Amino acid sequence: MLQSVYARYREAYSGLPREVWLMAFALFINRCGTMVMPFLTLFLRQERGMSESSAGMMLSAFGLGAIVGAYIGGRLVPLVGAVRVQISALLLVSPCFLLIPLAESWQGIAAAMFALGVTGEAVFPANNAAIALLTTRENRVRGFALQRLAANLGFSFGPAIGGVLAEIDFRLLFAVDGATTALGALLLLYFFGFRRLANTNETAAEKPTVVAAPLKDRTFVVFLVLVFLAALPFFQFWSTYPLYLKDQYGFSKPMIGAMFAFNTTIIVLTEMILVDAAKKWSQLRTIGWGCFLACFGFGILPYGVSIAFAALSMFIITVGEMLSHPLASGFVADRSPEGGEGPYMGWFSMVFSVCFIVGPASGAALYEQDPRLVWACSMVFAFVVLLGFLVLARVSETELATDDTDENRQGEPCLIEA
């Protein structure tokens, strides 16, 4: 039994390039200090006296900056290089964290949040493009899953420690988050140098270089819309979710941090195994069911008030997250043409940036009317998104079958009767 489990883990982690592991380690160190975003709404409400809707607007300022950052990051990758963009952006993120607690007015906080969004979000399309370059189609999804595992392993420490530090002084959260972000940038610089990555796994003949036009790819555009709808409930993690646990479940800050740690612990222990098994499943259908579970997990929150029920909700959310997030990144990377990884990943990241504008603001507005409305909308989105992905999978499979038939016909000899 134990040998079988060990073999599954070994198979899930084997075959990934050394550079992917190094990038994951730098990401782990960076995320060990992630503690600002989980407690930002509490900081703004308690330390700056903002209402839930005003705090949501500050998160929307971050989201507006994130849209700009995702676009810039995606465009810079082909020009500058994925590693260079990551290092430069991370070094700029660090001081942005320190500016937030120094600002007293809402204008100053909004400006600092916007700057944090621009610099922070530029990292993600660059990181995704780097993984796409360093992996093959066979191990790409596992490469993305390893990055998520590293990020979540670090994230399991951040909020848990942040909950304790928040009880002492909220300003400690910003200092630690800024320091670990800078350390992550320095590690990337040490491992890779300030250079461009070369695609050594796939030749140009296997993946011809073309000009990327993501918005002309209809399947990709529909995919982005569905991801956007599924991400709206997920982004309540940084706004109404901790408020709901505090107001309705009576959780303390350390307990809220422990719920985030529970999420990341499940991911660290099981995601690579789950992703390795999912390579045999329909990609779009699996993403759809993952999005359904994540939204459903949020949707059931009003039906309980105990620690056990909150843990059950988080477990369902986490399973959905594991089934959807790494496979979605893999789908985008596989769909992008050679040399077009940056623009495709940029638009993919931009969807989440838009969610950072719409999600917290709309969630906070609903929360002020009735906290249960947030989770009722999540339940509706669960079924809408699942149906959308199942239809998209059916259409995509039909188009693929048609393309294969056309190629086979082109290869057949043409017989002309006299």
C-alpha cells in the first residue's frame, strides 16, 4: 500500500526539468510571506475605518493596476524575456507593499494598491510563459501544478503567521511580505541570471512561429469568459470570505489564517497526484467540473456556522481549484503558438485582473445588503460555468475531429476517371 502511494508520488514529480524546480523554489520563498492580501480588508476596516464597500474599492484599484500589469507583462515577455520580466517586476513589488500602511487617505491607499497591482501582476504571464518554454506538452500541466504547489506551500505559512502578526501590529504584514518578495527576485537572479530563456524542448518545426492573435481565437475567447465567471466567487477569498468567517462564523484572525492554511495543505499533499491522474481526462470538461466545485463550495457557506462546516466548504473549494487552475494554465499554453505564449498568458492573467476589480467591489456591495447574496450568486455561477465548459468541450472536440478528417482527405490520392 505505502509502496504504491510512494510510486504514484514519484511518478507525479518525475521528468520535470531542473529549471522548473528552481523557479518553483523561488516562488515558494516569495509566497512564504504572502499575508497582506488575506487580511487587507480587515486592515482597511479596523485600521483605516473603511466600510466593506470602500475596502472593496481599494481592492478594485489593485485590480485596475493588475489589468495594466498583466498586459504589460504579457507584451514584454517576447521582447525582453520571461526571467527578466519576473525579476524586474518582483523588485518593484517590494517597495509597493511598504507604501500601503504609510498612506492615511483613501487616495494614497488607492494609488499604492494600483502600483502594487501593476508590478505584481506583471509577474504571472512571465512566469507562465517561462514554464511553457521549459516544458513539453507531455509534462506542461505538471509543470504548472508544481508552480502552484510551491506557491501554496509558501502560502500555507503566510496567512497562518500573518494572523498572529496582525494581532500584534498590522504593519508587520507589509514588511514581511515586501521582504520575501525581494528575496524571491534575488533567488531568480542567482539561479538564472538576467538573461532570456531558450526553448530547448520543442523545435520550430514542431511548433511553427506565428504572430499571436489571442482575441481572434474564438474558442480561447469563450474560455476566457467562462474563467472570468468562475473566478468572481473565487476572488471573494480576499474580500468578503474573511469578513464572513469573522462576522457569521465568529472566527478570530488566527482561525481565518488556519482556514487558508488548510486550503494550501490539501493542495501541497494531493494536487500533483490529482493532476497526474487528470492527464487522461478531457481537459475542458475537467476544468468545468473543477470550476463548478469551487463555486459550489462557496455557495454552501450560509448553510452552516461550525468549524467543521467551514472546513468542508474549504475542502470542496480546494478540490475544485486543483482540478481547474493548473489545467486551465496548461490549456492556454497548449493553445498558444510558438512565440505567442506571452500574449496568450497575458490575456489569461488579465481575466483574473478584471476579476480583482469586479469581484471584491460587487461582492462587498452585495455583502452590505445581505451577506448571503454573495454565496447565492456563487451557486448560480457554479451551474452556468459547468454548462458552458461542457458545451465548449463538445464544440472543441467536434472541430478537432473535423480538422483531422480534412487532413486525412488531403492525404488521400485523387482518382480521376477517364
